Amino acid sequence: MKRTILISLIFIALFSCNKDEIYDDGGYAIGTINTYTSVMGVLTYHYEFKVEKKTYRGDKKSGIGNSGGENRMLGRQYLVVYKRTDPNKSDLNFRYPITDEQQFNDLVEGFKDNPPKQ
């Protein structure tokens, strides 16, 4: 049990460092959840987003899987923050669900003064 906790903490620390790199000077896009996987109790959502007409894909780990609600997430859209110099590095941010293009544009405008949080 202690070993699992230690491995989890190391994973979180490594993953957080990567996020800092993305959020420091991130670009914004609308990401759509297409599929999910659950392996050994870890739920991962797979999403797509576009930058300058090119489609990118990313993965977002989200806690414990098989709770029964995973299917409700399919097709939902959220803010994606990506590294401007490498859109392959991205984060689907569950704090900012997107319902339409206008809401997305309003969020991006607001981020000029108050950038999104991880």
C-alpha cells in the first residue's frame, strides 16, 4: 500500500511539472472527449482538438474508472490548454466545460487578464 502511494505521488509530481510548462504560455482550443479506457482502475479520457486546422490528440487521466458514469463524458467539450510551440503537449481542463463557440471565445478573452488554473 505504501509503495502504491509513493508511486502515485511521484507520478503526480512528474505530471504537474509537465502542466506548468503547458500553462506558462499556453494556447487554447476546444477539446472533445471521444473515448475512454480503464486500466487497473485508472480512468483515462482520450480527446481531440484542433490548432490551425490540424487535429491533435491527448489523454487525460481522471482518477478511478468503472464508476458507471464514463459514457456520459463522451462527446463533452472542455478547454484544452496546449504548449504553443508543441501542441502535442496539452491538458484537457475539466474546470472549464465548453457549451459553444461563443462561450469559448469569452473564456479566452477573460484569460488575457486571468489565465486558467490547472
